[in-house]
Amino acid sequence: MPKTSSDTLWELAAAEVHSRETGGGEEDSGLTVNERTVFLMGSKAGGKTSILLRCLDRDEPSRPTLALEYTFGRRARGHNTPKDLAHIWELGGGTSLSDLAQIPITPVSIRSLSVILVLDLSKPNALWGTMEKLLKAAHAQLEKVYSRAQQEQRTKPGAKHQTVVHVAARVLPKDFPDRELISPFPVPLLIIGSKYDLFQEFDSDKKRVINKTLRFIAHFYAASLIFTSIKSESLLSKTKGFFSHLAFGLDRGKTVSSDPNKPLIIPAGSDSFGQIGSPPTTDMDINSLHAKNPKDLWRKVFERVFPEENTSEQKELKDPAKDPRYSEPQIDAMRVQKDQELDQYKRNAAKSWKGLELEK
């Protein structure tokens, strides 16, 4: 993929405004810029940025994502033709900042939006909770945008976004496996299982539970699924194929692998509940779990093996004011002074209360 250093954010903003005014983003004999939006979210410190940089062919060190970060990718379709543009949003902080999904999911982006969910395979105890909360937040924002677009369509027939519902609606092929039993995610979804190199060291029974559960989840949402590792060029190459399919509409490749002894590579529509089988319940009575539906049953089985950890990611977030990337010498110096004054005030207040004698 060509380098993007010559493109400034100002140029991109101007191009986007021009594209919107002229109805850009749609095919026009290859003369207009095709724009797509990719929303990347997932496990905290799960390798999202590293995977993204490799998919964009950017040779630079990864760094922790603070809140929500934007970047972009460009790809030329041929000689003397405009470059296709991919707007890429990456959500940091794991599940703690899921409310920020409202920023990349808008009436404009939803027309060509895809979601990538990165799950850390090396931390299975947090896997289900991360998946569920992030997909729920994205789904809620998608429904909100759809609802707003429908309302505009009813009240303002000439509204700018009146075609959102029709353009963005995801329609599965009639021959999609288990079409009547699944609940497709509203937009194309790719689930990436990261850190496969660490996952390989797990006990075979635990790997079996994770493999089957993620296959069920991916098929339930009509999503693609791939396991990867930044230490494997082969897996990264296949991951890049899936990413480029979402970001630029390229062919994602025809590789399919559901072998539990190998990294899973399952494009949407290549699996089925019959091939996945039932939940791996070896030492438990499945009837005793009292599940409300198949998805709930898989969750209960999974959490019997990998109980969810009760940790608060919000407390683990670093203070942005102390991040060297956002250093402002004069402001930081004043902040240090005010912090010292506050500490001194607290000490003086503590002494005053200790020396206070209450009347009986």
C-alpha cells in the first residue's frame, strides 16, 4: 500500500467536504474517491494498534491508544485514478470508553461502515465480557443512527440522510447458513483473536472451549473470524487481507481453516451451527444451566471454564495530563505548582482536624 505521508489531515478534510457536496463515495466510472469507515475496538492492550499498523504497511512503533484515535489509509485503484480512502477509528481503554462509539458511528459513516473487534486470546477470562459490552455499545449506536434517519425520512422527505436506512442495511444471501437462526450484526463485522502465539501454549481442552465459542459467536453475528499474531508474517498477511476487504473492498482471500489445531480462519458464511456442534460440556449437566437462549447457553458454559474477572478498567486508565505525548511545559509547570499547593492544603487541613476538640 502506498505511503500516506504526503496527505495531510487538512487535505483529507477538504476532500471529504467536496465528496459529500458532490455525492462522492459511490462508484462513478472510477473517477470519484470511494470512502469507507472502519471502527476498530477490542481488548485493552490486546494488540489493536500493532495489527492496524501492519495492515496499513506502516513501519513505526505502536503506542497505547488514548481514548479514541483517528487515522486513515489510501490505496490507488490504478494509474491516473483517485486513491480510495479509508477512515479508521481506534477505540482505546478496552470496555471503559465504549460510549465513544457514538463518534465514529454517524449518519455519514454508516453508509460504508465496518467494525473490527480484537479479542485477546491470552486472557480468556475477560474475553466474553469484552466482546459483549463492546458489541452492545456499537449496536446501540447503530440503532440510534438508524432510528434518527428513519425519523428524518418521515418528517423531512428531502433530508440529506434519508437513504441511510436503505444504503446501510445489511442483507445476507438467501443461502447463508442458518439464516433464520442467527442475529446478523447490522454492519460487516470482523472478529480477530490476537496473540495466537500465547494461545498455543494453553491446555488443549481450554483451547477447544475458546475455539468453539468464538466460532459460535462469529457465526451468530454473521461475522468473519481469524486468529493472528504479530509474530507470524503468514497470519498477519491473511489478517491484512480481511482488513483490506473491509477498508478498500479488496478480495479477502479464499482460505478457510476450522482445524482446532491451527489458527482459525473463517470468512462469514463459511461456518454453520452443525459444523460447530454443541457447547463443550464435559463435566457439567447442560440442563442445569437454565439458559434463556443458545447464546446464553454458550456464555454460561464458557464462564464455567473461564469465570469473568471483576476488574474495573476505568481505574487502570492513565491520567492523560501525565502522558508525554501531550506535554505543554508552561501548563505542566503550573499544574505541578497547583498539585503541590493542593497537597499542602490537605496536610494543613488534616492537622487542623486532628487538633480540633469537640465539646461534650
